[in-house]
Amino acid sequence: MTIEQVLNYISALPPSDQLRVVQEIWDRLPKEVGTDLSSAQQAELDCRWADYKADPSTALTEDEFRERIRNARGR
């Protein structure tokens, strides 16, 4: 089976099962794979965290975040 076939199969699953597949794959990866941040990425995260700590009201709720994503996708 090709990766494209696997992806097509997974895409046909209900969203909850797709998330389970993602979690299972993530959990099976070696701990050091894909988790290193560049210094620029770390600096950006530190800056965003400092902004949040200075004014937590700037954070979005999960519902607000999802709504923004839906709007950005035109759904």
C-alpha cells in the first residue's frame, strides 16, 4: 500500500478515528524526532508567552480559535 493510499483510507475515517491514528503515530515516533526548535522559533514562543503573561485577556478560547480557523478556511 502506498502512502497516498493510506492517507486516502485515513481521510475516509470519522474525525475521531483520524485523531486516534495521528496520536498513535506520534506516540510511536522516537522522542527526539521533530521536537527540536530553532533559536528563532524558541525566541518567538518566549515572546508570545511573555505577551500572554503580561495580558492573559489576549488569549483566545478554544471555540474562538476554531471559529477563526473556520473563517480563514471559508467554511
